Amino acid sequence: MIDWDDLRFVLAVARGGSALRAAQSLGVNQTTVMRRMTRLEAAMGAELFESRQSGYHLTPLGQSVAETAASVEKEIKALEHAAGAKQRTLTGSVRVTTPEMLANILITPWLRTFRASYPGILVELAADDRRLDLARGEADIALRASVRHRESPLSPGTVGRRLARVGWSLYCSRAYAEEHGVPATIEDIARHAVVGFDGAIADLPGPRFLARVAANSHISARCNSLTNLVLTLRAGLGVSTLPCIAGDSDPELVRCQPPIAEIEGDLWLVLRENAKTAPHMRVFADLLAAHVRTFRSRLAGE
């Protein structure tokens, strides 16, 4: 069976006249060129080149193969040009919402890469710990967490897909750990100062769990955003739950325990249903999903 990728090696040898020049033009070593040529000749059952003192010369069959390879190359370049043109002409705006912590870690650093490929798409990023209503048009796309296997972030008028597992654990600052130690067990939380939650984030898996297991603990502070929570923990005010990707990303924080299975969550990509067929929405959603999946290990806290 012919591997179409081998054709470009034949074309490079035909143009350069030697395996060495072909290797230089393709950015590979000479052995690779020879191996690919040999493989293609074996697949076709005939020689494509004659080796002479002046270099490699095409056989009649080789000439035919080289012409086909040149035609394939031309078609691929035309396809790439068309795809690039489509990227450049794709326009529209996308309003995406997610908690500020996820926006800062996952989306904002990636936007430059996305914009380089799709300069005509305007991305409006609403970093908000509140759940904006997609069905009512408050946003088009959202990255949302849910308690694993217990609830779905989908509501009427939305569609979505699960992207990754989200681990949570207990964290504190290095200074706090040196002075007070860390809670080695869940029961041990009772003897530690706890940073609690307020506002929209109090309904997230970690905060719900902490409110239950630390009901009798001393609450040293309350925070209404995960970003502020990280800063409060860094100040040494106590221990609290955080998504592992947030806690592990901060060198000033210490993870007290492995990820807590009870509060493991899922990260979903959610789209407003009547926006899912818009080409610019579709391409943004697909590329964002692929980008987020590269963070799976970090999101899980592995």
C-alpha cells in the first residue's frame, strides 16, 4: 500500500538530484530519505531512480510518480491557501464566560494564538464567578464546572460537552504550613483557621464541602472569588479548598492532601443552542475545547 507522504520524498530527490539535497530541503537526515524511497519502491514493485555518477535520475515510472507528486503538492498548497483565506475572512464576535481563575489560567494566555489564526473574530471574555445565562444571551459560550456524576451545567436552550475532570484539595500558604502544620485528614481541619466563601462561589463543589466539614472551625476570612481566595491564602490566613489547577499554579501555596474524591468535578464547554451553528462560534468552541484538553492532567490534580 502506498503512503502518500512518501511522494514528497520522491519529489525532493527528483528536484535535488541527490538524497543529501533532498534531506536538506525537507529538514530530515539522508537515511530517512533513503528509507522512504526504498519503501515506496517496494510498495510499487519497481525502481523509481537510477543511481549514476552524476546523481539520481528518474526511471520512466519514477517520472510518472514525480509528476503525480507535483500535482498532489499543488493541490495541497491550494487547499492550505483556501483554508488560510477562510480563516482570515471568518468574522464575528464571541462572548465567552468562565470564572476569573479559569479565564486567567486557561483562556487569556491562549487568545493570542487564536487571534493569529482568526484575526476577524472578536473574543469578549467575561471573567465572572457568577453563572451568566446563556439561553438569555448574556454569553455565547461558557467553561463551567459541575460536581462529577451528580449534576449537569446544561440548562434549556444550551448544549455542551464534558472536557476534563477537575480535582479539588485543601491548600494553605507555605508560611502558614511552617507555623501551624497542615490538616493531614479531613477531621483535622477543625483545629485550623479556615478561609470561607461568600457569594456565587459558595455553591461550587469545594466550598460546599468545606462548609460542611468545617462547620465548627474558626473562620478567619471569607472570599467571594477564587482569585481573591488565592491571595487570602497566600497572606497566611488559614486553609481552604481550591481547584488543584489554581492551587498548584501558585508557588506560594502548599497542597495539604491529595485531590478529594468527594468533590471531584467535571469541566464542561457549554454553548447557547442557537449559536452553535454559526461558523465563527463553532471554530472558537472547537479550538478552545482542544486547548483545554491539553490541561487535563493539571485540571485533575495529577
